[in-house]
Amino acid sequence: MIPKLPSIFPEGASGPASPKIFLGSSPVEASDVYGSLSTIKVNTSRKGPALATIELTCFRDEAGRWPIIDNGYFRRWKAIRLEVDFEAFSQHLLTGYILKMTPEFPEDRAEAKLTVEIQDETALLDRQQKERIWPSDGSGQSVSDDFVVRAVANDYVQPLSLSPYSAEGQISRTLNQSKTDYAFLLERADASAYEFRIVDSEIYFGPPRLSSSAQPALLVYAGGDTNTTGFKVEDSADAPEAANAAATDAASGAVNDNRITPDLPILGDVAVETGDGVAPYELRVAPQGDLSESALRALAQGQINEASLSIRAECEIDGTLYGHVLLPGQLVEVDGVGDRYGGAWYVDTVEHELDALGYRQKAVLLRNGVGREVV
């Protein structure tokens, strides 16, 4: 057994957020390790894998064993699930696998520790390079990206599901895969400037979701209700206003310009200013290989939509006062920063840290409009 040590996380108090760790394919809460837990850090993103590190203090018992290391809690490729407990409820933080363990035994035995590195379920899709042609049935029929995503999701022992909000992506006559499933799906996401992530065994493959319902509000300068301790905005004019998908006419060889403007819902009352009398800034998307004109337009639409999210904010959140895990790829309301920047924002990335000092979240938020829109 691990020596009984005081936990760094409050127990029995009303409200403080604390971590929960579940281990194994049939998850069992690892309550025995909480007394040795030092820090949990988790990075989540709307486009990439969620990554985490757990740092634990190690102690040697009377028999010369190191229970945190030797008792089998942490092993390579062991399934792990992290949650945040807010007492009234728990919220998912990360589901994944242990990829690396780093035990350290310095001269001062009291400073011995174990660091565990974790990646979400995208790690499963990045193990084997595969050579295959889609559609794999040899039918010669066109294949859509979402068909490929569904097929890949079903390839695994514990199948992943596809979010009902996912989109079709490109439609291709054939697709050649010569890489891991994860790298291939990232490539297909890039072909439409889509987001691709896996959260709690569900794949999202689609455009930014600026019409989703909002998460609980971030409150700045709200007296006793304040849950956001810092909020910084970058409102830069150096962003393209349109994309030009130049396509070559097969018959004449002439290059046709297709000007495409953003079509995402506006977060705010009006889109960001373009500047009177200022030459327009256009993103040029050149033809790529045998990409059809419609596929090129879809790619250009995705790229200009992404570029339109040109107002960026960085914020620091007291996770206990906020009382929720802030999720990337969803909206959040911001209150207390005035009319221009108050209202709905799109969550890009979130860094979570839980330790003896509490629960902190650092988020990057994006916006394509100004004014106020209540979600």
C-alpha cells in the first residue's frame, strides 16, 4: 500500500475543484494515488490531440519498494480517464492512454517523483502506417471524407463514434492513403480547413461550430461573482477579408478568379472592420494537383472562414469559481469587458492545471465580429 499522506487537494470542503483519475479499460478510480499527487496539467485544442502530464511524489516503503512506481498503477498504453470533481458533479477532462513514464531519483530522496505523459485517443490512430485506396471495395464510386472517418472509427476494438455535428468534407473519386489513420484524417481535415479532434471517444470532423449553445459565462470585474482573473485582447487588422480561388478552365486554359468571403455566423453585431479606402487583403488559394474547382472553392471557403476569426483573446480562469471545464470548439459568453468585446467567443485552446493552489484554466478565444450578441 502507498503510505497514507495528506492530500494536497481539499477534502470535505464545499466547492473546491479536485481531480479524479480512473485507470484501466474498465475504469477504476485510482484513489490510492491521490495522496501522492502533485500536479495535473492538460492541454486541449479544437484541432489537435489533448495531452496531459501527471506529476506524483514518490516514497520508498520499509521493504525498499516504491509503491507509486511498483504497484502497477501506471503502465505504458494503460487506459486512463481524467475528470474534474466539482462536488455536485464531475466533468470529463481527458480520455486516453499512458505513453511515457519518467521516474526520477535525485540525491535528496524526498524529491523523488514520477511524471506520467498521456495522449487522448488519437494515439490509437497513429500506430500503424497503412497503404490503402479509398473506396476500398473497388466499386469505383466517389468517396466522401465523412465515409472515410466512419470507416476508420469502426476499425478499432473499441469503436469510436462520429459526432452528429460533423460534416461531409470533400468528395473524391479515389483517395490514396500511405500513412497512419491519424495523419490521413488530419490531411483530409486540412483539405476542407476543418477541425478534427476526439473527445471522450467521439470524433468531431467539420467546420468551426459558431452556432452551438454557449458554455457558462466568463465574468470579468463582477465583484464576488468574478471567475476570470485576466483577459487580454489582440484586435489586429492584418487579416484577409476574402479568398480568391483561382481555377483554370479546362477548355480555354484561362484562369478564373472566384472571390469568396467568410460565411460563418458573426459573433457580435457586425463583422470586423475592413477599412474605408484601404486596399482589400485577399487570401489567394492556388489550384492543387487534380483538385476540382468545387473542391478548391470548398478549401478556400474553409481557409477564409478560419482567417476571419481574427480577434484573439487570452484569459485566465479560476476553475473552482467558474465551476466547469471550459471546452474547445464551443462558444462561451464573456461579460464585463464592455460592448465591443463582450458577448460570444469561440474557444480555441485551453490549458488546465490542478495542484495544491487550486484549479486554473488558461484559454485562447477567437472572434470574427464586434459589438454584443447574447447567446
